[in-house]
Amino acid sequence: MDRVSRFFGNLPGLGGGAAPADAPLVDTAEKVQISSLALLKMLKHGRAGVPMEVMGLMLGQFIDDYTINCVDVFAMPQSGTGVSVEAVDPVFQTKMLEMLKQTGRPEMVVGWYHSHPGFGCWMSGVDINTQQSFEALNQRAVAVVIDPVQSVKGKVVIDCFRLINPQLMMLGDKPRQTTSNVGHLKKPSIQALIHGLNRHYYSMVIDYRKNELEEQMLTNLYKKTRVFQRPTCCLPS
């Protein structure tokens, strides 16, 4: 009985564990901004690992309560199967972050990504456990799932998820407050609904941002003819 009372005492709005009035609330308008560099790295890493799953960490910052910015990613040396992927190696993660800071990447880890080669974007039980470990460190951490097989030119099959607090579901509360229809514009897939979407985790809006240099880089990738200018300083007179 004591365990039951302690459990309900920790729930918001019930007993001593009531949440403060100014506590931040998760909103459906919250979005994840992914840079062109991070997206290309995730696609390249995912295609290199087909048919196995691969994973990596996302670097960026939490701009405000409604925006998470991912500027770069780096791969993790985990081997995976067609269904699950190994846990994160904390030693490699720490050393990698230290080396990235020396190269001018001071951003923090805002989440992780992994690939589902050929079977859509959703989270398995192993993925949910991995996401729980990330959210234990930061409640706003996100999990990105990308399908490098179904992704084609002009359409990237990608989705972003965060877990739903099961205590809120027991009380019948909504996991997020709704102040915008942005989070409801994308129709969920049947596969994701079968595997626990809107029951164990929810989908977040993804926005893609690129600066002028990244736009020039992407434009040059699709040029059929490339012009190479010969250096004139070393040509014989």
C-alpha cells in the first residue's frame, strides 16, 4: 500500500508531487530543425549499413521551448540486426565529443538517430528502451528514424519521436497541449500505429534548414557537367 501511495504521490496533480504552475508543457507545435549536412550524413551512414541497422548521435542545441536545432551528427560503432541495434558506447561518445569540441563543434547531444532499412519509421521495444536512457539525461531528447532504402530523390523517409509518459496515460491526460495544427498535418503510417505510435511515443514535426553555402553545395551535387579551371600560375610561357 505504501508503494501505491508513493507512486500516486509522485504524479502531477496528486498529492505532494504536484507540478509547479510554471512548469514547461510539451506542445504539438514543437519542431526539430535538421541541417542539410546532418541529413546527408544520416542518409549516407544508413545506406552504407544496409541491410543492417546503424545508429549515431545528433549534435545541436535547444533554442527555445518549441525548437530543437540539429546541426551535425556522428556515427556510433554499433552493429545492428534487421530489428534492433546495440546500446550506446559511453566511452566512445565522451571521446568523440571531446574531439569535436577541438574542431569547433561545441554543441551538445540533443538526441540520437538510427536506420530502419526498408521497413519504415517506427520504434521497436529496444528503441524505446534506448530512448528512455536518453530522456533520463534530458527530457527533451529526441529519436530520429530514417529509412535509407525507401528514401529516393525528392523524398526522404524520416520521422522523429519522443516517448509518452505512461503515468499521464493512466490518468487520461494528453501527452501534449495543442496550440497549433502543425503537429497534426502529417498522416501517421499504419506500421507506426501498430508499433505503438500515440500510445508509447508521439511523432514530432521535422523542418529542414540550409544556409547559402549548403545550398550551393547541394546545387553542385546535381550538376551533370563540372567545370574545372586549370591553374595559370604554373603554365609554361
